[in-house]
Amino acid sequence: MPCKILSDLGEKRLIQRILKKTKNIQYSSSFLNNKSLESLSDDAALLDFGENYLVATADMLFESKHFPKEMNPYQMGKKIVTVNVSDLAAMGAKPIGILISLGLPRDMKLKDFDSLIDGILNACFKYNTPLIGGDTNESDEITLSGTCLGVVEKDKVMMKNSADFEDVVAVTGSIGLAAAGFQYLFKNSDKIKISEEFKKKIIKHALEPEVPLKKAMELSKSGQVNSATDITDGLISEIGELVSSSSKNIGITIYQDKLPIPSEVFDIAQIVKEDPLNMALCYGEDFELLITVKKGKFEGLSENISLKEIGKVNSSGKIEIVYKDGKTNVITPRGYEHMGGAHEKRSNAI
């Protein structure tokens, strides 16, 4: 039997492989508790910090893998902060600082370097997240690595593994606009005739995504959210994370007619001959939150925080979609895999 290589597994199964080995090691640390161990497979790690958890996350981005050629250095700088803050938002944490290490080509133009740093600092200012350190080194390509720290009250932390039967499944905003932007950029955009306003909207979602941090912290403080994660790898993939993380035999059903897919997604899908539903569910890069809300609490919560209900948690053990015509289909939870291939490759899970 031939030896497998990393791309055969993909990022999520590689992480599970690491976690399996980690569980065999016993640490003696006053900063670790049962919640800390649970968080190893979550969006960020939790460390015991008195009345709060110190929340820590890390992300690494490579120019050739994560930054499309249309993305400029300023947008790259914003992106490394965004992906880190998004992980903290998914836990309901308030960012307190970020460290960013830079791997840079020796022939990088100084104006591009300045633009990269300006992008980092702009995003840090937007999310009130001070740049507190990092490192620089020479690299064959632009490589950005961020470590972001935050805090959250222990009884308000949001995690993936706590979805409960009859929870309402919701998202914090629209899905699919980033996919529309990338499809426009990747599919010979010179021949796609759309208005400047339309173009600006979808490209901004693709190249300069924003995190609903304020909304995430409000959700955390409400105490009505049972589980949460961010939608960076595709809605269906993240729903799969909530299902597989739960200790209960939960399933999730979503409804096509409730999905907040903007008209621009359908317009671009028609032009480039793609399935708009697949774009919205499987592409990712939306940077909204996927949450499950306690039974009977959604209406009151959504009066103060803008949310979109998309489905329910049940005991089926499956992920299903109910189409507009009433037909139901079981969905395989797949989405973008960081070690699975080029950025624009997505699954046809539906």
C-alpha cells in the first residue's frame, strides 16, 4: 500500500491526527483545564486566566496558496489580521493583541512593504487589536503568520461542541458574495459586463473581508448561543464541524428558501455558468458566524442582533437541505481544504 501524502488527508484530518497524538501527553500546567482540552479542536485555544479565558489562535498565509494574484500587499496585510480576529470572534472573545511574523522576498519593493504594513495596521485599528510583536525573515514568497490573543468570560465562551437538539441554526449575515467576487476575478473578468458598483461590492467581499466582531461579542454576552464557528471554509463544511464536534448524535437541517444569498450571487453564477447554491454553501471566505441558538430564544435575540435563521438542530445524525420544492437531500460536509489544492477548487457537495 503506497504511503499517503499530506494532500491526501487535507487540513481537517491532519489536525485530527495531531490532536490524537496530543491526547497521549499529560501536561502539568495551571493554565489548562477540561475546557482548555476541549478547545484544542475549536477555532481558538482556551487558557485558564482567573475569571476569564485567555483565547489564543494562529494562522499562516502563503502568497501562492492563499492570496490570489489580484490581491495587493495592502489587502494581504488586512487579511492576516482578519483571519485571526475571525477565530476569536467565533469564540465570543475580545481581541487584546496580535503578533505577526513576516517572511518576505529580499527583492520586495519598499513601497509594497509599506503597503503591506499599512494593511496590517489598518485592520488592527478597525478591530481595536494592537500589533504587539512578531518577527521578520527572508522567504521565497510573501508568508504571513499571525498569533492573536483575546479574552472572554468563562461562562460566555462560544464553542463548536455544544449544539443541542431543537436549537435554531442561524448566520450573522449573507453568504456567497465572496464566492461571487472570486468567480468574477477567476473567470476572465474582462468579458463579464457588470456595473462598477456591483463589481466593487463583490470584489471587496472577496479581497477585503470583514469580521462581524461587535456582533460576535454581543452574541457571547447574551448567553443564548449554544455553539458557534466562523464560515471561512464554506457553510456546509462548518455545519459538519458543529455536527462532528458534538458529543450528542445531532443532525442539522437547513432550508434553501431561508438562506441569505444576495441577488449578486445568482447574477454572477448565471454569467459564469456555476450553481449559485453550491457557491454559497461550499465556497467559504464569507467571514460571517454560524451559530445555534437555544430553543425559544431566537426571536428575542434577533430583535436586538441582526441574524438570519437557516435551519434547525435535530437528532437525525445527518446534514440535510430542504429545497424550495420540498425535496430533501443529505449533504456531505466538504468545503475548502487548505492542503487540498488550489484556492478556487470547491466541492460539489449538493
